[in-house]
Amino acid sequence: MEQSRQQEVSKRMKQLLIVYESRTGNTEAMAKAVYEGALSAGATVSLKKASQATCDDLLNCDSVILGSPTHFGYMAGTLQEFLTEAYITLGKKSVTKPYAAFSIGESGGRKTLESIDYICHEFSQYCKFCFQKAADGVAARGKVSPEVLEQCKELGKKMAQL
């Protein structure tokens, strides 16, 4: 009886996927804060670097949070490759995934968030697999601060409570 109750609770828990890229550790620190926030809100969370995430990971989650450093005003190439693979592989599946994003860069992460939003919007224009923006992203400049980490935790909580 106890095991079936645990299975029922686990079925209702949100399955969040956090896909990110990080070379210096700043974006990874933000990803881990998002992870902590989502866990604290009761979600089951998978944290993966973009090069390790798969389309099956994307299909098996309830929502996704994308994170990237700013590279020349754009997202990291590995995150773009992940999204391109999803577009090619999942484009004909009728699925909608809520998403949010976070970014950091010396010039600020706003342009990177815009590039992620643009690609996610393109999914809904050209294929059945759609991303739906569920929360405003977190954009940071320079090094990760305690305030940015708190914003990331709040983003994780918000996505877990959708």
C-alpha cells in the first residue's frame, strides 16, 4: 500500500529538465541554483549539459529550463545544436513544452535570452513540437552574485509550480 502511494505521488511530481552550457562555471552555478529551487518546490529534476542532453530527455519532461553563457551576443553553440537536433527529431510530434531560460555574460545575458526565445518561437511557427514561454528568464552580467543565484532558485521554484 505504501509503495503504491509513493508511486502515485511520484506520478504527480513535475519532471523538469535543465539543459545548460558552461565553460567558466558561471552558468553551471546558475543551473545548480535553478536545480535547487525546483527540488525545494517538490519537482523531480534532471540537470544536463547541452552536449549530454537528448531528445528523449526533452520528450520525458514536463518543462525545460535552458541556460547559456553569452557568446558574441548569442547562446553557446552546444545549446543551439541541442535545439537544432530537437527541431529535426521532434518536429512532427504534437507536444508543447513550457520553458524558461537563464544566461550570463560580460555584456549581460539579455541578448542570449532573446536568441533562445527566438528559436523557441520558431518551433511553434514551423513544426508541431512547440515551446511555450512560461516565465521570464534570468539575465546576469559578469560574475555570478548571491542575488543572481537567488533569482535562479526562484525561477526553478516557479517552473516546478506550473
